[in-house]
Amino acid sequence: MIDIMLFLCVLAGATWLVADGTTKLGYNWQWYRVPRYIFTFENGRFTAGPLLDGLKVTLEITGAGFVLSFTIGLVTALCRLSGSVLARVVSRAYLEIIRNTPLLVQLFFIYFVLSPIFDLSRFFSAVLALSLFEGAYASEIFRAGIVSIHKGQWEAAHSLGLSAWDSYRWIILPQAVRRVLPPLTSQAVSLVKDSALVSTIAVYDLTMRGQEIIAETYLAFELWFTIAAIYLTVTVALSSVVALMEKRIRVAT
Amino acid sequence: MTDRGSEDYIITVDRVNKVFPNGVHALRDFSIQVRRREVLVVIGPSGSGKSTFLRCLNGLEEIESGSIVVDGIPLDDRKENRLEIRKEVGMVFQSFNLFPHLTVLDNINLAQILVRGKSKKEATETSMALLRKVGIPEKARTFPNHLSGGQQQRVAIARALAMMPKVMLFDEATSALDPEMIGEVLDVMKTLAAEGMTMVVVTHEMGFAREVSDWMVFMESGTIVEKGTAEKLFTNPDQERTREFLSQIL
């Protein structure tokens, strides 16, 4: 109870500070102009505004990014744990390069250097850059999950005559993935957030659309609040879905 | 003599050495032979190498030197041989090692389907028959975590048997169980022995050893101190060390 009171006090304080600050700036709030950029509803017809169009692109990029980055992450993790020296060296090199250079530089490198060479689309360059980046972190999560599975599980699988591949596929990975679902979710949330960077290569995602509207209307405060709220909705929804999935898995075993 | 002799032996271990990375010399020039349908019980103090010996038999541990031949297949660097031996050798662990994300039935079905190439229906028939044999057919759809230790270990035995192995290895199968559950697992093992399964059993259950074993070995520091029938080892061992060890645990 006291916690809630305290929270409300802090919230009120923060709101007051912002309100007070903007008044001193003489900012003229025009929230009524924002909704039309999200969607319009006229004559019973729903039309998505530029922000929703941008959200669609953001979701497409992150959706493709999830699949690609988790694939890259899993393959890299398996390479790092494999008996082959070459696979270990290559995967390690990939990991170090990605983790020790800025994502923005990777994005520019792929878009300005690789995409002309390999004729990649803008959209695919964006997905590739994000996936390579998040995949490096995802691989560490997968690796941690795999090595956390008790040695006895491997031994039981081996003693039954299962090959290394079958052991991974049916015994180790199903358990490892369940165990790393929470950190994997944080990684997915990062992917959603980092996808805002693709606006720098003129992919018309949510952030890019926002900038465009602001350039026309100067509604900077209202729109950045709105855009942040939309990102927040997406990430919170994502976390909730995963939390629900986790609960169901726990009930099943 | 050599020809007929080697046919008789399903397991031949010849001068095997095993040194762990931490420098522990677990097996020293270890040699042993086991005939078909025999029950061999291995005893010895902890760290004597008895578990290592079992784990070497199906390639869970690499050996430094010597040779192991199981059912005519040499356990060497070739992966196919290793997998082939593992198909023929079932193993039961102290800590059960059931797959927690699979139901009891799926635990037993899995390797039949993946390794033996059975259909799901065939596998399920075998699995249910084995569950009836170990006395818990009603637990088929349960997850392992909902079973008692004794029930889990019986499932683990059924899982190993589902591969129709020619040899069963038991690595202190009852050591992690509460006393009141040891009996139910030992009963299953006794049934197997009576049916003529070749078994190598590492155990501290001297009653079981006395009742079921064809012969026993007493190991210490990676070598065999003494071997012979249970009767001989329990009543009149040749080695003073054997007498000392048995008097401590009996």
C-alpha cells in the first residue's frame, strides 16, 4: 500500500516536472493532432495512418529478425560447442567482431558496402544487420542453456545409442530452450528496440515515419511520446506472451 | 580352445588403462571377461574404478590403452562401432537420468523409434509391455518428476530394456533410493537375471550380490584384488583386503 502511494507520488512529481518544464518553454501541446497519424476512421472505413504503416514495417523486420537471429544464434552456439576446431574458430571470430563493433557501424557496413556488392534490398540489409547482431548475443544464451543441462542427460541419450544430432534434437535442446526462454525474451525485446536504428538507412519503420511527421508538423513532444508508447506496447505484449507460454510449459511437465 | 572361448565371452576387456585429466589412474591394466547370461557383481570402495569400468564398456569414457570387445564389436575410434555397442548395451544410472521433458511412455519410446526405427505404435506396444513388467503401466502418461525414486528407476530400467540389449549395466542403481524403495528395484533386477540377461552390476547391496551373482570381483585402485563366487568371497576370501572390506560393509 505504502509502495503504491510512493509510486503515485513519484509519478505525480515527474509529471509535474515535465509539465512545468514545458510551460516554461512555452510549448503548445496539440495532442488532438496526433490520432490522425495513427489511424483515421471515416464513414465506417478504417484507414491506417503513417505510424501504423511504420509499425507494420517494424514488425516485419523484427519478425524476420527473430527467425534469422535465433537460427544464427543456435547454429553459432552448436559450432562453439562442436568438436571441430574450424567451426569453433569461425564462430568465435564472428562473435568477437559483432560484440566489439557498434551496431550502427555494422548496419552501415552491410548497407553501404555489402548490399551493392551482393545486390541486397534495403529491407533485407536491415534484417541481416539486426540478425547478425542479435544472433551473436542469442548464441551466448543458447550456449549457456546447453551447457547447463546435466551431463547425465547426455549419458542417458548416448547409452541408448542416440547420435549426437538426435541427442541435441530430442533431449538437450528442448530442455535448454525452455531454460533460456526468459533471457531469450529480453533478446527479442532488444531486437524490437534496436530495429529503430534501421531508420538511418531510410527503411520506413515506425521511427522513420515519426521523424517524417515531425519534420512536417513540429509536433516533436507529442509524437515521441506516442512512438515510445507504441514500442512499449509491442515489447510488453511480447514479454506477456512468452510469460504465458512459460507457464503453460511448466504446467505440462 | 581360443575360438570356442572367445565365442562364449560377450565382454572382453584386455589390459585397459584409464587416466582422468586430473591425473587419477582409474583403471590399471584392467582385464576381465564376462560370459553370456552371466551376472557379474562388482564391489569395492568408492574411487576403486568400478563405475569407470562400467562406463568404459559402452564408451561413455575414453580409454588410454588396451582393448574392449563387446559381442564381437571392438570399441575403437570408429563412431559406428560405438553406436552399435551402445545399441546392444543398456545402462541404468544411479541418478536415473530420465528425460524430464518427456512422459514416461515417450522416455521409453524415443530410442526405439530413433535408433531401432520402429513405428510409434510398435514402440508403444513394447513400452507398455515393459511398464507392466516393472509394475507401473498406469504411469505411462506421467512426467518423471511426479514419480517416486523407485518408480523412476524402474522406468529407467524399462527404457534400457526397450532397446532389447544383450547386456545390461547397472551403476549403483539403488544407491540414490530411499531404503523402502530399494526392494522394488532389486526385484526387477532379480527377474531379469532369472530370465538370463547378461548383467554387470556395481552395487553395495550384498544380499543381492549373494543371491543373484554368478561371480563377483572386488576392486581397489583400478585393479581386481580378488574374484570368485559370492560364497567364496563372503565366507573364505583369499585376500586379507577383501575380508577387511566385506567386514566393514556387512
